[in-house]
Amino acid sequence: MAARLNRELARYELESYAATETSEARTGTRQVNAVEKMSLLPEKSFDDLVIDVVNELHRRKDMPHLPLQSAMQKKLYKIKDEGFRSLVMDVLAVLSQKSVEEGSLSGDVNGLIDNIDKMIISIKKDMESEERSVEEICSEDDIIKKTYMFISHVRCILSKNGEDTFLAEHMMDQFKMFSDDRCADGLKMLLDIDVFLKKCNDLGYERNEEYKYHRDNIERLLHSNLNSGMKKKMIADEAAKIYSIVAMENTRLKEVTERHMRSKINEVVEVLCSIRKDVQEEKDIDVSAYAACMVRISKEFMALAVESDFMDQANEFEQLNQSLETLENMSKGECYDEEPLLVMLSIAKLVKVILAQRCTNQMSV
């Protein structure tokens, strides 16, 4: 768009539209995730989105509007009224958030400190919660409990990140069926053991020799001439061993690469803490130095992410690359409309989101 966005005018129009529309407000994890992802967009991309949303609002109200040319404009045109109202509420939430952040940077020092504090607390809280959950899973000796805990852990992460939880729900249902049968006097064979094994094969467990051994045992048992009761018991025992392998394989959350990635998160926190200290002590903030430091840490983080095969998170990595490019140019003294500290906070959020989604990537088919 050629015109520069007037955020206050856009906000007024969107608020007026929201006030006249009667619908249930969208709340919960879905909205929180939508707002958080939108807040991570580069400033220009977000401004373009707001302009397109306002233009679509004008079209829907039969007001003068620009012709639909861009892919985003055409996408907005196809959204139903309820979805568009939800999008307007999300955009308003991010506009309000950015208004507070910009006000803080323009003079409210306490606001800036509070903003940095929230980011530090958020990162540390998520890391501590993740570590505690992993510790509990790894320290559990009972394989039945361990597997329940692991599947529940993965389901929570998938849900938190707005991903499809079908596989986790399927695994939980199947394992519940299996564990119930194990406790019963008469064991019954899992009816869809073939589906389960195919899912494991699709997830790459064929590379695990122990898994292949027990899988082949099940295949032989399925075609054996053993009596029904013995066959069911032996297949259930082999399935239990495969569930154990699946749980152990996926709870390796303390490998060297991931520990290094966590160390990069800690370095991001240290940069934010240093900025906070400078602000509190009313020192001049060496923006170029902090920007260069954040760029270095983030590039090292991305290199580790490539090594860990996290790169299917294309959207987050594209946003991180754009923010890093902007920040790197800022560290060299180039001028931008965006505030360097806000770009750093955006990078911190992205690094946190990418690491938090690692289990989602492990379980995606």
C-alpha cells in the first residue's frame, strides 16, 4: 500500500464496527494464539493487514473501497461474517497492545520495564513448566503411567499451539483400551493394531531396531496358528513394549542440541535483563550493541533449529528472519520506523514460540 497507516483512525473504525456487531466474543486458547502470532508480524506486514481489513470492512458496509487485488484482500473477501468479526477483534487486541508498547517507548520508562519484565517472566515460566513436566515423565517407573503422562503432555502442547490433536487423542484412546485390557482377566487383541503400527512406521520408528523387532514379532503372531488366548496375550505384551519404545523415544527432551537451544533462550533473557537494568539506572541504552548481541544469539538458535530439523515451522522462521534482518541493519546504524527494543521483544517471543513447539513437530505426521 502506498499510503501510510494511521493506526488511531483504523482503530476507531474497527472499534465502531465491533460495537455495532452483535456476536459472541471469541475467547480461549484459539484467540490468544491468533493474537500472539499476529503481534509477531513485522510492522509493515501488520500495517498492510490492518489496511486490508479496514478496506474489507468498507466493502462489507457498502462504503467506497479499493479494488480487490492482493492475495490477502481476496482471502478476506471469502471469510464469512462470523470469522471476519473474530478477525477484527484480534486486530483490535494487537492494535491496543502496540499502542501501549509505543507509548512506553516514547516516554513511559516504567511501562518499558514492565513490558520487558513480562517477557522475562513469560519465558522463564514456560521453560520451568516444560522442564518440570519432562522430569516427571522421565522419572516415572510405571510404563503405563509414563505413557499416559507423555501422551497427555503432547496433547497439551498441540492444543496450546492450535495444532490438530487427532493423533494424540487416537493414541490416548488406544492406550486406554490396551491398559484396560491388561488389567482384565481376559486380554483382547487391539482391533486396529495394523493402524497403530502403520502410524508408528509413518512417524519414522522403523529406524529403531528394537521397534522393528517387536513389530515383526506382532506380524508373525498375527499369522500364527497359536490358540486365540495365547495369541492375544503375546500380541498385547509385544504392543506394550512398542508403547514403551514410543514413550522413551519421544521423551528424549534433554539431548545436547535442545540443551544448547535452551541456553540460547537463557542468553535472550540475559539481554532483556541487561536492558531492564540500564533503563532502571537511567543509563543510555547501547541499542547497536544489544541489537548485535540479539542477532548473534538468534542466528545460533536458528542454526541449532536446522540441526534439530525444526525447519517445518516455516511461518515462525520467516518472521524471525525478517526481524533479524531489520535488527541487524539497525545494529549497523541504519534507521527504521520501528523501535529496536520492540523488534528485540518480537524476536524473544518468536524464539520462545519455536522452542515451545518442538514436541508438536516431533508428533506431526
